[in-house]
Amino acid sequence: MEGTERAVLAPFAEKSGESRGRKYSEPSHAYRTEFQRDRARIIHSRAFRRMEYKTQVFLNGAGDHLRTRLTHSIEVASISRTIARALRLNEDLAEAIALAHDLGHAPFGHSGEEMLAECMRDHGGFNHNRQSLRLVELLETPYPNFPGLNLTFEVREGLRKHEASYEFPAPEDEKYHCPSLEAQVADLADEITYYSHDLDDAVDFEILSATQLEENEVWRRSHHAVLANYAGARQPDLHKLIIRDIIDNEVHDLVAASAKSIAESGVQSADDVRRQMTPLIRYSDELAEANRALRKFLYQNVYYHPRVSEVNRRACEMLRRVFEAYLVDPDRLGDGATRRIEKEGLHRTVCDYVAGMTDRYLMEEYARIAG
């Protein structure tokens, strides 16, 4: 399989046989490449299973067909593989990063993340990307010989989103500004997924009208394209066809624009990619502008909609109360967590514990604490 990668993948793709390795040395596996092992470790982790009961946008349990963090991550992985395959990149690496990218998300979605950040304002803060890395490097403990999942450098690199620069393990301690192309693919596949599927869920949840949707260019363009091909399409099938067309347009544009930018950059290796000052995986200028407008549309009409924000506000108040109760009585955390207090500090230990909770477990804990 490593030989096939070297023969088939582009020169600037990451090769599993050339991985920078793991923090703790392990023998290689007979039947799986290094990135395939990482994917399996992520899927089998407890943090991955807990995402089934964590909010994406709409509170978990509000509807049987609404996305959760788990289904969102699987969808990101699927789109990541498609893009990586089209660009001759390493699909296994892109998929592993996509599956792990939201492991550190707090309960109650981005509202929960904001509340945890507020609780930790004077104690190091909270960010779900850093928490995902913390989970795979420290908090998951399935192995007796080392903490964390001991993932390869390339997967952990892909979880370090939004950092201005980082040191790459090389004798020169060189500073790099960009991660691998596979990490860049997973990042934008995440955007494509939540742009389209948050729209999908909002339509299912009946908080967006047809008039509102027609105001947005991305939706309007795909709506007209679908009607041109399926003149007789009616709701609810119509909006599903529109969502599919939006995803297809986003992926086609991203692949074409990225292939062009990669060719123009002249990169010939994965390290050449890291030395770039800006990412090479990108949309066309036209679609990038349309997506910025779509993002603004989602914030105005979905994420801050009263049916979403009011529920999230009440849920986040529960989160704050539970967090404060643990600070007063750390014994509620259980033996495994309390053993980390001396090394990690009380606030960080409580933050780790609360961030790992599912929506329903946090609500149950709130009920016990509040009586």
C-alpha cells in the first residue's frame, strides 16, 4: 500500500511511508498504513462516540433528522475524500483529520464553546480546535504505555487550525505557515459541509422562508439550476436537490481553483507546501465572495434565530452552573479527573470534563445539581 501511494499520489501529497512518525515509538502494522491506523484509533475513541449526542446547530434531540457533531464529522470526511482523490492527495490522511476535527467541541455547539471560553477567560481560555488536539494527545487513554492516541504528526498537524505558524520537527526548527494539503482540504470540506447542511437543517426546522432563501446567491443559483433540470420538482424533494447541487458546485469549484493554485506555486513536495505563505487549497474568487455572503446569511437568519439562540442561551446557563458547581465540589468529577487537578489545575480539569460531556449528560448533571 505504501508503494502504491508513492506511485499514484501527487509529489506534493503526504505519503504514509514518509510520515514524521508518532511521539511514542510503535512498531508498524502488517495490514494498515500509518494514516489508516490513525483513522481507526479516532473512530474507536470514546470522544468520537460522544459526538453522537453533541449539538451541531439545533439542540441534540430536537429532531430525528437534524445533524449532530458525529454526522457532521462523517459528512466532512466524505467530502474530504472526494476532494483529496480529485487532487491526487492522501485520502486516508484527509479523512482522519476530518473525523477528528470536532472531537474537542463542547456540548451545545458554538454557544457552548463561547460559554466555556468565558468560564476559562482568566485561566487559559478554551478553543475547540486546541481541545481536539488535547483530547488525542492527553485525555483519551486507551493504551497503557502512553497518554492519548499517539497519532502521527501529520494528523495532529491538521488539528492545529488557525495558528499563525508552528515549528516543524526538523533539525533547523524551521517555522511553517501552512499545514499539509490534506489538512487544508479537511478545513475547507468542513466549511462546505456546514454551509450546505446547516441550510438543509434550517429548512427542515422551518426557520427559513422561501423568500429569505432566494435572497442568497448560492441558494438562488442552485435553485434555478435544479428547476432547469427537474421542472416538476416540488418540496420537500426540491430543497434536497438544491442542497446536493450546492455541495457539487462547491466541490467542483474548490478542486479546479486548488489545482490551478498548486500548479502555479510549483510545489514538488509536502515540505514545499508548508513553506507557502498562504494556503493552496482555495475557492475561486467569485465563490469565496459568495460563501462569505452565505456565512453572513446563516449567522443572521439561522444561528441567531430566536428558536435557536434562546434554546442555546438556556442550555449555556446550565453549562455555566455545572462548571461552577464542579469548582466548588471537585469530587463530583470522579477519581479519574480529580487525579489530574494537581498537574493541570482545577479550572483546566473542570474544563476538560465539561467539554467532554454530551448535551444530555450535562442536562442530567444540571438537574442533579440544581435539585
